[in-house]
Amino acid sequence: MKWLGKVEEEQITIQVDNHEIITQMKMINLTKEEIQVGKCVQALIKQHLEQIVSIFYKTVLDVPELKGIILRNSSIERLKRWKVI
């Protein structure tokens, strides 16, 4: 994995003004290093985004409680439109 050696070299700036996003980042304890890894694999993720999203939602729908929440409040097709890279 050549990209892994480049993680620390990846220059990032974290500037978030949206309080909701800041809260979410704190909630999942998102670190600078994790953002650097994400930046390194961004092109690979973009290349396979449709497959990644499909597998993610298939996995989520395998959990009855999560499936119920999603289907009561939205739809998988609607949620899939919100993928952002």
C-alpha cells in the first residue's frame, strides 16, 4: 500500500464553522490523522463510490433496527444521493 507511507506527508487544514459538523466530528472522535488517511485514499474512493455506498447500505439493512429507522424516516435511494466526496 504505497499510499499509506504518504499519509503523514498529506497537508490538510481543518476549518469548520458549522456547529453541527463540529459536534459530529467530536462524537466520532475524528482525528487529523484519520482525515489525512481519507485524503490519501480519496481518489480510490471516488473511483469505487457507487459500490462502496451500495455495500454500506446493504450492510445497514441487514440490521432490522436500522432498517426500520431508515424506512420510517426516509428511503435508501434518497440517502444514497447524499454521498459526498
